[in-house]
Amino acid sequence: MAGPIPTGMDERVSMAPEAAPAYGRALAVLATLFFIWGFITVINNTLLPHLRSVFELNYTQTTLIESTWFIAYFVASMPSAWLIERIGYKKAIVAGLSVMAAGALGMVPAARLPSYDVTLVSLFVIASGITLLQVAANPYVAVIGPAESASARLNLVQAFNSMGTTLAPLFGGYLILSRTVAGTQHAEGALSVAQRFADARAVQLPYAILALVLIAITVLIWRSSLPTLGGATRRAAAEQRKRLSLWRHRNLVFGVPAIFIYLIAEIGVSNLFINFVSAPKIANLTHAEASHYLLLLWGGMMVGRFAGSFLMRSVPADRVLAGFAIAAFAVMLAAATLHGPAAMWALILVGLCHSIMFPTIFTLGIRGLGPLTEEGSGLLIMAIAGGALVVVQGWLADRYGLQNSFFLTAGCELYVLFYALWGARPKATA
């Protein structure tokens, strides 16, 4: 079990009515955080093909970089919950942003050396800071208002996350890929030692900029006001939890693997997108050109979350999730079997299909948990570590071909469909 995840869990019931307007300010702050961690996470989509060329990596080694990123969710989730409980929501946000800034600064010497190991460590540090923010922010948004609108609310705030992921490929494409030899040539080929060193140093400027932005946001958050925690309610909820069990809630039991499996699909698509559409049999683009189409993938996710938030006001969240899962399965089969631009556009469309999956699975997973919401949220956040298994898709790509590896993604969509149709029902098990 992940342990208590405090903050917003208690504020809904512990704050006085006159304090309610503070929620609007809190959500605005959270929207900023969702944006920045989405932006930084998707920088990896342009960073990975860059590092593949610099360090002459195969697909397994390339996806291992992203696996290291998501292992941080598993390692840092419980310590993050412990830290938030002891220092409070606001200080935890400041700590998370500070950790992210330190990791971004670490990418500067990693690029200058260049060093694969230092790169892995720096990315792990950044991801650990993001984990600290996620552990608090997702459940906070889910419970800050009426339970029946939780999915719509989290989809809305996640749309700002998608806004960050949509803009990130432009940033990474311009400041990383378009400034390198490997990023501007049409076919992958061996670079000279001098070219690889020059390409590696292209990473210094974008990560130095990110570090400065993170420091600025840290200062702004420190100077802002956020709702205080309800200590008395937290202690009462802790007493109730002693007599209850998470494992009696089917929607959570099947929701944890749903998050885990969905992340394999999302991360596999986004991280291998540039290499896939650059292939001669698909779109025959340079990596820099392919990064512009990556913007459409993440833009579709942003549009889908805004649309999903509106749709869920009148249609049950589990039905919306089922429809999106069927669509995702169909377009992934197309991406895995077609050739030319049709395969590229099929892969782009999966961004729209994936859009509502994470926030909807999350809110369905904690539905009806009551005093157990904190622990349930912790398990669901830890399940984000499923993104680490993108290395499995990298291995499949090396062994059976990059396009064939997307059959794994199609299989992941089927589990999400199962969860939407049956696993998400908030019926306690015997």
C-alpha cells in the first residue's frame, strides 16, 4: 500500500464554506503544475531519438531511458506521500519543483561530457520531482468537488497537462532535433565522433531554459496562498481506515492494472513515434520534421480531454471510456498493419483516443472508496510505473520490427475496454 496521500483529500470536508473560493485559486495553481510536468515529460519524445543517435543505441537501450523515468514513479511515490503528510501541500510542491530544477540542471553536464549514465540519473531526478507533484495533485482535483463530476473535473485539468505536451514537441524539435546532424538527415546513419559530440551538446540550452523556468515557478508557488489542511479530519479518516480493506473494491483492484497497462500504451506510442514516422515505408521524414507531427498526436489528446470533460456531464464516464478504448484498438491495428501516410495518421489519431483514459480510469478507480481514497490514490499513482515497461516494446521492435511492436499497444487497449465494461463497477467484492 502506498500510505496516506494527504492534502486535498481532507480539504473538501474540513474547510469552512467561506474558504471555498480558495479552491478556484488552488485549481489555477494546479493547472500550471499539470502544464509544466506534461511539457517536461514530452520533451523525452524528442530527446530519445536524439540520444539514440548520439550514443548509437538500439531500440531496447533507447526505451530503457524512458523506463528509468517511470521507475521513479514506483520508487518515489511512497516517500512522496510521506513527505506531503509531514510538510504539507504547498511545501511539497515547492520541493517537487526544486527537485525537477536540479535534475534539469544535471542534464547540462550530462550533455557536455556526454554521458549516458549521467543522463539517466538526471532524468530520474526530474521524474522523482514530477512524482511528488502527481501524488498530491491528481487525487486533490478528484475529490475537491462533487464525486459525480470528478472525472469531468480531472479531465479538464489534465487538458492543461495536454496543452504542455502539445507545445513540447515544438520546443524539443526546434532546440534539439533541428540543431543536430542526426535530427536533420532523412535516414538514420552512423555519425562521426565529432558529430556525435556536437549533437550531444545541443541539449544544454533547452534544459538550462527549463531549469530557469522551474526556479521561477517555484518562487511564484512559494509566494502564493493555498488552502490549509484539515488535521482533525485526517486523524478521523485514519481511524476509519483501520476497519476497511482496499481489496474489497473491484473498481480499484482492476483500476491499478488498468493504469499500469494504459501507460505502456501511451508511452510506447509517444516515444517511438518519431522513429516510426521517419521510416522510409511510412512518411520518410527527418526527425525534426517528424516532431511537428508529434505535436498533432499530443494536440489530439488535449482536444479529447476538453471534449471528454464536456461529454461526461451527460454521459457516464465508464461508457465514454469504453467508446474511446474501442476507437484506440481500431487505430492501433491500422498503425500496425498499414504503410505510408495512412499508418502515420492512424498513430496520430491514437492521441485523441488516449486522451480521456488516464484521468477517467483514475477517478473510476477511487470512486466509492470513502476513507480509503488516500491509499487507493497512492496505488493508482504508483501504477504509472507501468510506463517503465515501454522497454518491452523496444525489445519487440528490435526483434520483430518497429511496426509490429504496436500490436502490444493494441492489446493494452483491450484491457482498458474490459475495465470500462466490467472492472470499473464500484461494487465491493466479497
